[in-house]
Amino acid sequence: MNEKTVVNVVGLGYIGLPTALIMAANGVSVVGTDKNPSLVEKLQGGSVTFEEDGLEELYQKAVEGKIRFSASNIKADVYIVAVPTPYDKNSKKIDTGYVVAALKDVLNVCENGAVVVVESTVSPGTIDKFIRPVVKASGKTVSLVHAPERIIPGNMLAELVKNSRTIGADDRETGEKVKQLYSSFCKGEIVVTDIRTAEMTKVVENTYRDINIAFANELAKICRSDNMDVYEIIRIANKHPRVNILTPGPGVGGHCISVDPWFLVGDYPGLANIILAARKINDSMPEFVLERIGEIMEQNGIEDVSKVGLYGLTYKENVDDVRESPTLQLLESMRKHLATGIKVYDPYVKNDIVKCQYHDFDAFLNDVDMVVIMVGHDEIRENMDKLKGKVVFDTRNICNLDGVNKL
Ligand code: SAJ
């Protein structure tokens, strides 16, 4: 890798875009491509495509540097594939469709000797099973690398720089080459290993967090059943030097933690037991919240569900990503129970994506008697006073008003 190295980032979503921008802002020649022409046009036209702290500033730096956006791939030295890897809802196995399609597009244009880095999360063995055969069939000689991302939405740009990274490669030389490229922006330790270890490590990291959140959620249910304060119990238990319990919540959303553990369950049925139990607990939380809403409505004499409002549609605070969000899971559950009319508001979700959705906080509050805090966006944290006089059900433990109901 040298200053002439050209990188083509394929897929400009939540991971591809920040990666392309940060490389360009650090002097690497980057071409960002995406199959979605309107997304490419928007980037060419001067605006970013999702909200993330510091992303616009980074975009400005990148466009002053060496980046361009295109709807089709170009000849490059390194390709970084960052496209979604969903899972099949029935078999729980990974759906490699997008990665394979992106790879085929790369193979159509690349020259022999190019390096193809897969950043998308894949289940252990995917590169061997699904990616290598495609490369072989193309007749091209490329070096495959797996460099799974680790950045957390909400703090992506800081984490791109400071987090440690894993580079899985078939040989040391390729691994070191890619390490050098990533060290243009990454100041954390960059560990070079083999591809299978890199694949497994990524999935294990997200599974670890899923299991730990499930433990907190299970405690919330146990404490609710026997009238104990789960937050106080966790606060005290966490004073033990080797205990660090996470925070219970309305469920686990996002495209990572709620998805990756299923890869292990799908590939190792019978072996992945704690992992499966954790998934089930976290997936049960929206339904648990729904039951609590029913109880709290009854206790407060609220009979009409249209007098209840859900605050927050995204999967967590201060992001605009709604994928697998607990609120959407809850609404789906209500739909199955033929219950409709609950009101919804989220300052980050500008389009109408659900029924009875509001786009103004005050108008939303005016129309409801009970507010369910599903997401702890800064907006509500800074405006708690506005909830005075309402029945409040706080699933995130961020509200200290008198009489607030908790999980
Ligand atoms: N949540 C809780 N309680 C907690 C922590 C989180 O209920 O104590 C919920 C959140 O509200 C959210 C979900 O879990 O719905 C996941 O949020 P998160 O902030 O834990 O993680 P993600 O999904 O935004 O990002 C994760 C990160 N992985 C780990 O922390 C191991 C990130 O580093 C990965 O890069 C990302 O997945 C990914 O793309 O794989």
C-alpha cells in the first residue's frame, strides 16, 4: 500500500460511508459506490445520507481530499465490501445474497492481484462456503480478507479511530498490507489473524453483548414479578469489582446484536443453548412492555389505547436507525392482537413509517394521557418537565418524575 493505492468501497450504508469518508479524509484515494443511484446522487450533491455525530464534518474533509462517488465499481487495488448480511427468519442462517452480488460486481471489474476485503458481518465459515467458490468460478486471482467492523452507531467516528480491529487474511503479507491501509485512520491495535478466526470473533462479540443484555432483561422480569427494584439491585451489585450488569430495556434492536447470535444458533443447533435462550429473552421484551402498558393503563383508568403514546421509534438513543427496533416489534405485536390506534413520535424519524405517527413533540404530548418512553433520546432527557401531569412508563430508566412507572 502506498500513496497511489486506490480503494473502492462497495456499499455506502452505515458502515461503508463512514469508512470511505475517513480513509479519504486521511489521504487515501477512495471511490465510494452503491447500487442505489439516488443515494449516490445525494452524496455527489453534497449531503450525507444518515444522521451521525460528526458525519457531515467528515464528509466535508473527505470531499476536500480524494473521494468520489459512483454508481458502478472501478478498477482499484483494494475493494472494501460493506453490504448488509440479513438472516433467514425461518432457518436463522445467514443470507449471503448481497455479499455475493457485491463480490460478483467487483470480480467483473477488478484485475488479478486485487485485494477484496469483506467488512460485512458473516457467520463463521461463510467466506469458505460462499465467497471462495464465486472467486474461483470467476477465474480471477484475488486475495480475500475479512475485516469486520466494530463501530457503535451514535459514536461511530470516534470509534473508527480508537477501536482495535481484526484483519483476517490467508497469508501474513496480505494481512499486513491491509493493516497498513487501515492504520491510515485507525489508532487502535490492529490484530492480523486468519479469516475463520476473524469471522467467529465478530459474531462472538455481538453475542456476548446480547447475552449480557438478556441477563439484565431477565432480572427485570424477575424483579417485577416479586416487586423488587431492578435498577437499585443492579446499581448495588455493580459495586462488586467483578460484576458489570448492563441495563434492562424494551428489547434489543439494530442490525447487529439482534441478528448475529442467530448465525450461531442456525449453524450450531443443539450447541448454542445460552445464546438461543438470550435471543428469546430479548425478543420477548416488547411483548413484556405491552403487558406492562396494559397493567398501567388499568391502574390509571385509561381505557382507550389512542390516549397512549410511544416516545421513540429508533432502536436506540440519538440515532435515526429503526431496524429491528423494539418499538416496531411492539407495534407488530399489537397488530397481531388487533389493537391499533396507539400514538407514536420520534424526532429522528422524519417520514411516516407507522400509523398514528407524529412529527411534533408538543402536538404528540397534547393528544395523549400516557407516555411510554421507548428510547432515551436527548430531546426527552432535556424536556422531562413536559411530561408532568402525564402517566409515564419509562422503559429506559431515565425519568425521575414522581409516580413514574418502570419496567
Ligand atoms: N441495549 C439495552 N441495554 C444495554 C445496552 C443496549 O437494552 O445495556 C439495547 C439498545 O437499546 C439497542 C440494542 O441493545 O436496542 C443494541 O445496542 P448497542 O448500543 O448495544 O449496540 P449496537 O447494535 O448499536 O452496536 C453493536 C456494537 N457491538 C458491541 O458492543 C459488542 C458495535 O460495537 C458493533 O460494531 C455493532 O453492534 C455492529 O455493527 O456489529
